[in-house]
Amino acid sequence: MITLHQMHASGNCYKVRLAAHQLGIPLRLQEYPVLDGLTRKPEFLGKNPNGRVPLLEFEDGRTLAESGAILFHLTEGTKLQPDDAWSRAQMLQWMFFEQYSHEPYIAVARYWFVFPPREELERRRHLIAEWQAKGNAALAVMETHLARHDWFGGSTYSIADIALYGYTHCADEGGFDLSHYRHIVHWLARVRSEADHITMSHS
């Protein structure tokens, strides 16, 4: 069985669990508590020198890091990737957008608001305005797209939607007010209504 090295509260890890569940791919979950530093220990670094999860480990010893690459590999040739090359390119465009323009602000804000001791956030209070400005800018780009389209990877639900859903659906935990984004709210509901959807808390 494939092993997913993960932190259950991580949106990047949730993306992988969601896609795998929707495709019926069983995963063995290897959990790493958020603040214990185990991913920086030699045993884990031997599997992923970048010291981060998610990390997919196959029975033959191969490993694959980075949530976008994992999503792409697990879903290749399935209903979670569009059939035509142009739609797949659009899918990848939005997955790259998520990692470059969305996740660094929305996910980072959520992390510092939720997980470390409060004093750690206080030491970074000067960064909150930037997180909010750039995170809201990313949400505005999504809102503009969703005003004219139901999905992000062509005309059907795909891993582009899963990638963006991972941290958008819990953006309020990082101080973002999604009520300002009507089309995003409707899109979140569409994602939740997809067959075999699971929540982040689902194990």
C-alpha cells in the first residue's frame, strides 16, 4: 500500500487524501505532529531532503514530494484530469498559481494564527498586513475567474479545484473573510457536493 507521510491539519496533505479518496486509492497514513520537528530528522530527510510533507512513499521505495506533483501523478488518466491538452494546461496554470500566489499567504496566515503559541504570532504581527493584502489579491483573482467559469481546470472538476480548495475552504482560520467572495462561496459548495468528498478532519 502507498504510504502518505503527512500532517492531518495541513491543507497540502488534505489535497492528496481528498483526491485519493475520490479515486478509491487506499493510503496508509504516517502522521507527523505539526510542531515536533520530526520531518527535520535524518530518518525523514533520507526520504525527502526538503524536510516537508506531504510525501508519498511507494512499496518499491520510490518517493514523491510536493502536493501538486503528487496530485498529478495519482490522478493521471483519471476523471480528475481533463481529457484535452488545453484544459490540462489550464489545470496546471491554476495549480502553479495556488503554490505561488495563494498558498504562501493564505496557508501561512492560517499556520501562524492556528498552530504556534500566540507569542510566536505576535513576533510576526508586522507581516499580517502583507499576508492579508496578497492573500485577498489571490482570492480576487479566483473570484474573477469563477464569475465566468464553474471550475478551474477546463469545464469539469479537477485537481486544480482540489489544489485551490485545500486552503481556500479554511481561509477564515487565517483571518480572511470569504463572505466578500460570492462566487468562491458557491464554488466551495460545488466542490463539497462532488462524489466521495471528505472533510479535512476525515481520517
